[in-house]
Amino acid sequence: MTAPRVRFAPSPTGSLHVGGARTALYNWLFARRGGGTFILRIEDTDVERSRRELTDQILHAMRWLGLDWDEGPFFQSERGALYHEAADRLLAEGKAYRAFETPDELDAMKKSAAASGSAFRYDGRARAISKEESDRRAASGEKFVVRLNVPDEPLVVDDAVQGRTEFPAGALDDFVLVRSDGHPLYHFTVCVDDVAMGITHVIRGADHLPNAPKHVALFRALGAPLPVFAHLGMILGTDGKKLSKRHGAAGVEEFEAEGYLPAALDNFLALLGWSPGEDRERMTLAEMVSLFSLERIGPSPSRFDHEKLAWLNGQYLQEVPAARLIEMLKPFRVPDFDPELLARAIALHRSRARTLVDLAHALAIYGDDPMDFDAAGMKKFGKPDAAPLVRTLAERLSAAEPFTHAALEEAARALAAEKGLKLGDLAQPARLGLTGVLASPPLFELIEVLGKETTRRRLLAFADLLARVPAAH
Ligand code: GLU
């Protein structure tokens, strides 16, 4: 087999969502697996809806996912000449023709179709206009659209994923390639570009499957061999409905902002339709490249399970080397403290985090001293008579030698025993005073990382606060 040439062809009318990202990933994997070429083509001929910022956002998302392209980005908006040449050639060869119906005439045809209860199909009447007459009317400035002269024969879409579908002769009408204002239309530009770029495999979402017969007809008219089509099952929410905002994040940039790792998202997206076999789940991009094939893509829709993605991301998070994790946390505003301390804090908190946002949030306790205290915790432990106990604990902990979690725990246990209390009776208010909340990693490990000075300062301030509780009511 010659090396494949594939393309990802997003329309910059929205940001890159998970469906598009999966299409990009599969094309990329397929190109890399076959030593081929991955082309990026921006389909921005819809001038009103296409936006340059969205293109930039799509390129950023692809780079973030690690999907580098070999050619492009090509912008369809800059390729008008190519589409017009192709239209002229099809006209010259009689594979397309000009149709001069006015909007009013077309409306009348649509109305009469609706009245007889059928969908509008252009009946091909302008096929009868001779070449000479057509050229003359065009030259005299009469408005026309260019329509494909769809041959009266069956069309077969032989899809590598969805299987073979045969469309009987007459299934398509002579659809428009170029509008009367000269604007080339979507199906036409896609196929002209696919031919010009030597695309061998068209891998895209199954929402494009209904377009495939038109594309087959166009490839034939353009005299080009058909690419292999592979239409990927749609991505649905866990409830089986079309994926939407209701289901949570769906844009790649949202996952980035929520602290997901590109490697985890790539891994997760790869498994939405493709299965490497042998129950393999965790894979690097390089491993996916070595295993990828169209044969192992299933035709059915897949479900996007946010819970599973978060779990997988958590797994990935545990393996990132500490120095790299510190880098990755930078955009998430982690308090600025000693790098060695930060590394220790990360080691302590990462196993509870599923995203970088979770982790950054947990690390906030190493920044400023807490000002707000969990309300339920205050209700339970916020009594003035707890103040002396917290103060004594502050003294005992700062006296622990060495300042290690084992020695700290021993000091706290000794104090609890002295007062006839359980360790939890001390630990819970201490946790609240030190972090503002009642959930944290093992307390004495946390205290070891917080350090003697901070621990003492926070506990004494908390004791003062407790002593003032009634005054506050
Ligand atoms: N521009 C189309 C889209 O964003 C893709 C067309 C294609 O892959 O053929 O859905």
C-alpha cells in the first residue's frame, strides 16, 4: 500500500469539540501508523460563521493534544481559483451544467413539490440547454448556478467502518456546486480539495455519511479514484443522547482549563470507537500509533463518560514527574512557595486529585493562612473552651523534635492521653484551624510539610478565634 494521505478538515464556526478532536486523532494515528501525511485544512468558506479566532483556538487545541500536521493549514477561503477552474472544467466536459432558473422559479418548483407531498428535487430541465446557448446566456450576464450532471446509475458507498450502502440510480438530484453569486458550495470544495491534495482515506464523523453519495458522484465527475471512506460512529452522552453542554465540558479548551492532561484526553478519545484489543486501555500516543487500524474501529456510537475520563486523568496525574507537574500547574495559580516544599506538598496531595485544578485547589492551603472556616466544622469544634487545647497543641507540636510526622503524631497522642481525649478530638479542630476545612491528607504529614512556623502561627490564631466565638454571636 502506498503511504496514506489523510486530512482533518474542521470548519472554524466553533471551537474544537471532542467529536472533532477524535476525528483529528484518528486521522493522525492512521497517518503516523502508515508513515503517511496528515494534512490540516480549514473549511472556512462560510464567511458569515467562520472566525479567525476559532481557527487559532483549533490549532492551539491540536498542538495541545500533540497532533502535529505535515501540510497546511490550508484555508479554503484562499483557494477560490482552484474551485472555479474545477467548475469550468466540469462545464467544458459536460459533467456539470449551468441552470438559469430564477429564485422565483425555484420557489414555485419547491411549492409544487410540497403541494404534492414530495421533497423538492431539481428535475434537471437545464440539462437540455445547448452548450452554445448556455455560453451565450452566461456571457450576456444572465445569472446561473452550476449543477452537477449526476449520471443515471447506482452509487455505492463502500465504507471501511459502516459497511457498504448502495444508492439506486436517481437517488440524488443534480445538486448545486456553485451558487449564482459565484460562491462554491461545501460538497464541491471538499471533493475538489480531496482530489487536489491526493487524499487516500476520508476519516470523519458519521454525521457526514449522508453526504458520501454526493462525494462519490463528485469524485467520479472529477475523474479521480475514490478515497477509502471511514465514517466514525457518533459520540453520545452517557444517557445515549447527542453530546451537548448538558453533559458537561465538550470543548478541548474546556478540558485544558479544567486541568486535564492531553495524554489522558488522547487516550480516552482513542477508545471512543476504536479498540486495540487484548483489553488494553492505558496507552501513550506512540503505543496507539503502533496498534491503530481502521479494521478495529466499530460502527456503533460511543458514549462519552466524563466520570471515566476524570478517573483516567487521575491515573495519568499520578505518573507525571514532580518537576513536570510543577510546570503544568503554573497556569492554575498555585501559591508561590519554596519549590522543595511544593514538591513535597504535591507528593502528599496528588493521589487525591483527578485534575490539575483539583491539585491546585488542594495546594492553596500552603499559601495564605485560612480566613474562612468550614461552617459545619465551626459548629462542631468552634467552642471557646477548645481554645486552650488548641493553644497547648500548638506549643507541643512546635516542640516536637525532629519535626517529622511520626514525632508530631506522638506529641499529639501524648497530649490527648493527658487530657483523657481521643486523638480525633485534637486532630479535627487542628485540621480546621490549619486548613479551614475538615478534609485533608493525613494530618501529621500535612503539618510536616506546612512547617513549624506556619503550624504554630495558624493554630495560635485559630485558638484566638475560638476564644472569641461567643463575642461573635
Ligand atoms: N468541514 C467539515 C466539518 O467540520 C468536515 C468535512 C469532511 O471531513 O469531509 O464537519
